[in-house]
Amino acid sequence: MCVLAGDWLYMQAFKIAVQERNFRILDVLVELTQQLVEGELLQMEKLGKLISLQEHLDLIYRKTACLFSVCMRVGGILGAPLPTRRTPRPIRTRLGIAFQIVDDVLDLTASESVLGKPVASDLRKARSPCRHPCLGALHRAERHQIETVLRDRAFNGTTHADVLTILNRYGSLEYASKEAARYAESARNAICIFPDSEIKRGLLYAPSSW
């Protein structure tokens, strides 16, 4: 239901852009659609495989950060028609990266009532081939345990508790949380160049609410 509702809202954005004959907005939405589809295809290609940090960040950008980026970019286009007047790219992308890393950590650590879905479902289904919190532990002796979960897409022999034990032992969850905070702080610093407003305060507050 959530996916279908998101698709409907996305199509509404296209419909409004067509009605307004705003081709700059349409160009941005088309570019975004390509990025999102490429991200999903790349993720499917790498399901069950271990990937590098750079590959993981690229997937985060294509699947999440580019959506954050375009949402803010569209506001900039509508509010300031000059092509050079845009929300700085660091704000647009780093907020999205911070959001996704926090989501990855919560997938492993939060309760089902908070998530609204089974805990560790993204890891178990290998929906993201190697979640960010796992990266710090994958070169350790316990690497094969996480590999098994990714390969089998199930906790067969290796439990969710086992994965958490490994990640906590090597500080992977703490590392991921600090990385999210670093990206969020970088976005906040970029926002500070703007004059005070309700919108600015909302952007500054957003990362802390995660």
C-alpha cells in the first residue's frame, strides 16, 4: 500500500508539471526516475553479494539521496527561476545519505512496532546487498556468518542476535551512527549560509528528528 501510494503521488507530481507546462521540472523528474530505476536494477544485480563502501554509497544515492535532492531542487526552481540559484548540492544529497544510514541502523536495532515491519528484514531479504552497519565487520572472522544471511536471504544457522553481537563487537553500529551524524552535520553547515526562515529551521531540525 505504501509503495502504491508513493507511485500515485509521484505521478501526481508529473501531472501537475505537465499542467503547468514547466519543462524544467519535468526534466528533473525524468532524471530522477532514471536514477531510481538504475538504483533498483543495480541492487537486484548485487543481491546476496558483498559490496564495497563506495558501491554501497552509490546505491544509497540512487535509491534515496537523489529523491531528497530533487525534492529540494524543485522547490529552488519554483522559487528562484534563475538556473544558477539552486539549493547547494551538499545539502540535498547529504541529508538523504544520513537518512538512509539511520534507516539501516534502525532496521537492525529497532523494534517491529517502531519500524512497522519485521526487524532486520532488509538484511535478511538482501534488499540492500550489504547494509552500511555491516561493512565494518565484514573483513573479520565472522564474515561468513553475515555472508550466509545475505546468500540464503534468511537467518539459517545465524540469528539476528548473532549479527548484532558481531556488529557491536567491532563497533559497526556506532560507526554507522557517527557517519550519519557526520553527513547530517555537513548538511547543516551548508544550510547556515541562508537567512533565517521557517524552512531553514525545518531543514536544520530534520536530521535530529531521525
